[in-house]
Amino acid sequence: MAISTELAAQEHLFKTERKQGLHQVGTTKVAKLDVQSVNLDNSDPKAGKVPTVEIDLCFDVSGVDVVDANGKSVISPDRPDTGWIQFLVSNYQWDTNPDDGWRVASSQDIKRAPCKAS
């Protein structure tokens, strides 16, 4: 689940892909996950200062294709099988829901050595 800028980015991506008649076939897998930092400071939630975990995740899309409405692949044959994304996972409901309130607040591609496909 997402919140904040990540939710807006995902909604935009999915609306654009739907308009183009695109959909994913196959499953993206988590190949590696590295927790980079944990900050449980909840001193100013209204200003966005909430508990946040920074995670680097290597994804494996070796079994994934994106196809158009006719079932034709739109993925380049040169696409790498793995890639890295850094996620900030935050809990804007820490006071009332410290266990289940975690949402992806933002993400960005990062450059790291390739990981092994799972």
C-alpha cells in the first residue's frame, strides 16, 4: 500500500498504462532486500516527521512482460532482469496504529551492482 507522493505516482502510472491498453503478465519478485535505516521519530506528524524505514530492494522481472491490448510485448529485449529501488516506508498513523499503519511514502531507482535473479 502507498501514501503521499508514492500513491500519486502509482495512480498516474496505472491510469496512463490503462489508457494505452497495457497490462503486466507475470509476477515481479523480490530478489534481495536491505534495510538501510530505521527512524521511529514521531515528533511532528503534521509536518511529515513520522517513523520511517529506508529500504533498498532488488526486484526480479525475469518472468514479467508488459503487453498491449493485442497481447504484443512492449518490453525491450535489452531490459535487465533485475534492478534496485529505494523505498521510504512511513507510518503516519503511529499513535493509533503502530503495527499496521506502514505505507510506502516514496521510491526512487538507485544504481547498485546487479543482484542475482531469484
